[in-house]
Amino acid sequence: MSPTLFLRALERNDLRFVHELNNNQSIMSYWFEEPYESFDELEELYNKHIHDNAERRFVAEDSTGRAIGLVELIEIDYIHRSAEFQIIITPEHQGKGFARSLIRQALHYSFTILNLHKVYLIVAVQNVKAIHLYEESGFIEEGHLVQEFFINGQYRDVKRMYILQEAYLAQLDQQPVEEGGVMTPHVLVVCQRR
């Protein structure tokens, strides 16, 4: 049986973990961001955005409290009720089904807690595994952006994918719910801060 994962709010003491991810060039290329951010810069960004209602950042932990990834909802728009979804799973934890479970929980939080109408993401067309995973999670391609990002010396095409609240809620009956969080076979979401 797979271990239970906990999704919790990003805290200041998580910044070293985030810094490690941000300084991994292969990880940052999937986020279309420049790697090698200084810790001081990261800390400054954290302080700037800690009270920003347009962002929700979570750390994914295993049952021992070890951080295995990040889940982010950014560009949250409360008028149009939309947000961009981002996820990072540490390289040593990839391929174990964790991303699928964390996507499901991020969507649950987005649609049943934040009451968002639409969650979207941007993914490189070369990232076939991620595209397949997003499609399995209910995301639909809504656009193909040509030479949108410069990664590893080349401009790359990306897909923009989305899922609507109504589509997610139509599938929700298949997931058991427990008080204090949402339980699925692999993940428990803890929505309050520790």
C-alpha cells in the first residue's frame, strides 16, 4: 500500500527545501523559470507574498514528515474564479503515483474550498508523461502556444490545459470524504496551518 501524503501550507521553515528545488536546473526547466535563485531572494519573495490572497502554496509530505514536493495555485482571480496550477515532485519520488494523488487533492481544494470555476496549467509539449497525467486527471487542452518559453537554449511550444469546477464535481462522488480533510487512497489534505 502506498504511504499517505499530507498537503499542508508552505511555512518559513520550508524555504530550504524550496531553495533546493529552485536550484535544480532540470526541475526549473519544467516550470519555465530561471534556476539558481539565492536564498536571500527566495526569503524576500516569501515575505512579500505571505499574505497574498492570489497564491496558495503547499508542501507535500509523507507520513514521516519528509517533504516530497510542492503544489501551488497562483494567479488566483476571485472575480473570474480561476487559478494556475503548478506541481513539483522531487526527482527521487517521481514515478510513484504521488503526482496523480496530489493533483486530485489540489483540485479538491480549488473547487470545494476556494470555489474556483476554472483551474489551468501550462505544460511543455515534450513533457508527454505530464500531459498524459493531466488528461487522466480531467484536464483538457485549450490552446497550443508556439515558442512560448526559452528553455535550455531553445524556444519551446507549450499546451495550456484546464478543468472546470462542474467537471471535477461530477467525478467527486467517487472519492471518500473524512472530517478534517479529504481521504483518497494515497493522500490526506490538511487545509489548516500546523
